[in-house]
Amino acid sequence: PYYVDLNQDLFLEASLHSSDKNLVLFVDTCVASPDPSNFKALTYELIRSGCVKDLTYKAINSSYKDVARFSFNAFSFIHRYPSVYLQCELVVCMENDYSSRCYQGCASRFKRDVGS
């Protein structure tokens, strides 16, 4: 466990360990939950499909393309939950593949009505 005060800035970093130096790392989705085994019932989204959902979430530039950094303010679920667990999904892409998910940024997907 990592203990912090409410509203304290938390800084996170993920790095890709690969011999292929042409890979890029992208933070796609990060969801918080008070239950480490259930990220469906009670959750809070920091970022979803590359779209920032929490106003305190900030992507932090890295000089390394295989490193993803971000920060957000610490929060808690209502007082009966002592912990917050974070689950993130990252995407790995080829560095110059501008059609890949890593270069699309926020991908808000809208469902179309197919009619009857």
C-alpha cells in the first residue's frame, strides 16, 4: 500500500521493457475501485478510451516513447472504504504508425441507431 493525503498529487509511470526500440506506450484507460477484485460495480474513471474523465488527471510528457507518465489528485470513495485500487489499460504501438490507437488520442465512440 501507498498512503497519501486526500488531494495530494499522485504521479504514476509505466514503462515498456522490450528490445524493440520502435514501440510507443499509450495510457488508454484507468479506472479506480474500492475493491481490488471488482472494477465493475463501484468505480471512478480517470481516463477512458484516451478521454480524460477526471479534471485532475494530467498526462506528463516523457523524453522516452516507451514510458507513459501521468498524475492525478488522490481521492477516496465514501468513508467506509479505506483503500482505492487502480487498474489501467495501456496500448503498445509501432512508433510511426499514425493510424494506430496510440496516435488517435481521445476515441469517443458513439453508437449508431440501426433502426428497425
